[in-house]
Amino acid sequence: MTTYNPKTVTDQSGSHDPVKVKVRHLTKAYDELLVLNDISFDIRKGELLCIVGPTGCGKTTFLNCLTGFAPLTSGEILIDNEPGNLFRHNIGFVFQEPSTIPWLKVWDNVAFGLKIKKLPPPEVISRVEKMLDTVGLRRFVDYYPRELSASLEQRVALAREFAVKPDLLLMDEPYGQMDIKLRYYLEDEVRRIQMEEGTTVAFVTHNIEEAVYLADRILVLSQKPSTINEEVAIDLPRPRRFDAPEFVAIRNHVTEAIKWW
Amino acid sequence: MNSPKSHPLLLGALSLSVFFMSWIILTKAVGTKILPDPFQVIGEIIRLFKTPLSGRTLLEHVLFSLRRVLIAYGLAIVSGLPLGLMMGWSSLCRKIIGPIFEIFRPIPPIAWIPVAILWLGVAEGSKIYICYVGAFIILALNSFTGTRYVEPILINCARVLGANRKRLFLGVAVPAALPSIFAGLQNGMSMAWMCVLAAELVGGREGIGFIIIQGMNLDRPDMILAGMVVIGLLGALMAIVLRILEKVLCPWRRELV
């Protein structure tokens, strides 16, 4: 069996890639409950960073801090070297829960962000049409979200976020509702869109296989109060194969790193 | 055998005929002086259509009541809806207006009748005012809860995509509140309708409430029941109109099957 010796990244300044998101001494507590405990790391430009960790370790909380939904208790998060600003920074967020807009048909759901950003109508149309094909929703343009299955609904949300071509895409267990075939397909799509657009992606998941398949780097969080257990750089060639010995070795390594029992 | 579900009309007809049969039997038991049978009531409605009561036919009385309700309802919409939306959306508004609203909210509209008459006289003003109070509270309350309890994820989703506050309000909060606003429009209408009768029972020479009071004064139970039936029919008709309007304006709503 192949064993894996990780290049554990400890010194962020050692990287030469420009930094997209800089997290310094991030601490987040809800009243007495300490969720994130003095976390520091970078997300580099154009990188796909997977964040894994035990359930309830604060993965979602981190994303909420990043967007400003949850105020930080202490520390700071900088996007492009300035405090995050949802009007200036082009951010996409795929939520774990269904987040489609109930009163808009599929087409208008996908166009939702483009209209907020006031793109010219021809551009809106071309991007929506392209996205509908990418996520396979062409047949459903005239449906309301409630008429769709959970998996289709999530594809609507994905298309909506992809359509704005965010330069920072946050994904919170986006594929939890989907069957394995679709999951594989959309994992490849995320990767493809990311490569094409140079998007920086922070991808939260509890599925280690998914993380190893997608990530340039994996951030392993500990149980609450969370700190970073380990950072694992993954330089396997793509497309990656789930059954390749190196893949399995890294997967096992990350699994060990996550274990708290 | 067919399931009863496949015959909603049949089932409805059955329940109605049982209702009318019981009514007729009850009439036989207590006598028409106390409880007129359905045919007498229908006869009375037709008579009131043709023969003026206090100088006005039934249709004119209905129009009087309807006019009061619609004026009050319109005023309640233009004042209650924006107030509720503002209270739901802005915590500042909620903190300023909320306490006052909480004091006035539990006061039943009928409790306003004496002061309304004192301030506005027995003419149209007081009647419209009472209907207005009833509908206003309901409309404000429903648009308030509608905007206050919008799914946070929808707001967050729009915020990440760069929506400003105006956009969040008009593009997310208001459409999300529409179903609740429609519930308010329906309940507000029935409340205004109830209130106009209460107001007309107290004073006035016209309106359906007046017909009912006249029936009591003249010891004519058939006239009272005729007035009540007309109220029921008109109320149901307005509810149907609003429900159709809701279906057109909120087509995404999940139907309760």
C-alpha cells in the first residue's frame, strides 16, 4: 500500500501565489460557545481549497464570517487585501439548504444575480442560456422551484451562482442532495468553470473523497472549538482517479487527520 | 365503487340538502313565527328586491354597505400595507411604532363604535371609520409578519450577489411577503364586512345591517334571515374574487391538496 507523506503547509508566506483571501486570527464565538479559535490561513488566487472537518466544527460558520453574515468575534478576514465588501467583490455562494427564489421560474432564478449586477440584457440572456445547458436544466426553464426535486433545485442555485462568474465562489456542501452520477459530473463542472474563469473556490464538504478529488489544497479543521489540524497540498495530476493508489493514500491520510475519536 | 373524492360536487350537494332538510324539519318543530323555512327567506329576499324598505330596494341597501366597506378597505390598504411593510423591514420603525401598535391591536373594532359616533356622527364617517379600523389592523399585521419572517437564506443569497437594501426590500422581502399580504387582504375584507354590519346595526337608515335591525323591530324573522343570507353570499363572493386574484398574482404558491 502506498503511504502518503504530506507536504504540510505551515508557513503561508512561503507561497508566491497572490492571495485572494487572507484569514488572520479569526475567532468566532456565539455567546459562550467558541466555534472558531484563532484560525489563520490564506486562500490563493485561482485555487480550489476544500475545507473538511467533523460535523458541527464551524465550516459553515467560517463561510458566514467571510461574507459578513456573522460578525467576527476577533481577528480579520481580507479579500483582495481589504475587508470584504459584497457590493465590490464579486462573490458567489452556494448554500447547503435550498436557496432558490420561490416566486421566480427557473430561468429568472438563474438570471437573478445577473439582474442585481445590472448586466445588459443580451449578456444576461446568453449567460443564462449557457448555464442552463451546463447544469442540464433546459427542460425546466418554465418551472417554479417547488415543482422540482431537491437535486434539480440545487442545480438552479448552482447555475445562478456560476452565472455571475464570481471571482470568489463559496460552496457549502453543495452536492449533499445529489446522486453519485450527478455529483461526479458537477464536481468536474466546478473544476472546469474554475479553470476557465480563474475562480477562487472555497469548498466546504464532509465528503473526504470529494475533497481529495477536487482540491488543490485541503484544510482539515478540528472539532469545536476549531483550529486547523492540518493543511494538505494535493498535486495529483488531473483528471484524478478515485482508485489510484496515491489517491487512496491521500484519502486515508486526510481521514486520519480528521479523526477526533 | 367510486370514491367520494371523485365527486366533490355530489358531496357538496349532499351536504347542502341535508342542511336544508334539517332547517325545514326544525321550522316544522318550532313554527314559522320563530324560524321561517328556506323558501320564505328566499321569498323575502325577492320581495325586498322589488319593494323598497325605508325608501330603498335591497340592491340599494347592498350598495350602501358595499360602498362603506370599499372606501374603508381602500383606505386600510393604502395605510395599513405600507405601515406593516415598514415595521417588518426596518427595526427602527418596529421599535418606534411597535409599542403603539401593540396597544391598539387588541381593541376590537366594535369597541370603537361609541367614540366613532361621538367624533364623526351617525352618518357615513363613523361607519367607514369602524370598518377601516378592523381592516387596517389585519392588513398591517399580515404585511408585518410577511416581511419580518422572510427566509433569511433568501436575503443572504441576494446580499452575496450584491443587492442593496432597496433591492432586498422590493426584490426579496415584498414578493416573499405576498402570500401573507394576500391572507391579510382576505381577512381584512371579511373583517371590514363584519364591521359594516355592526356599525349599521347601531345606527343608520340604510345598509344590510339596517334591514336586519328593521326585521327585529318589525318582528319579522324572515327579513332578518334574508339580510343574513345576503351577507353570507356577498362575503363568499368577495372571498372568491380575492382568491382568484391571489392565484393570478402568486402562482408559485404551494396548493394545499
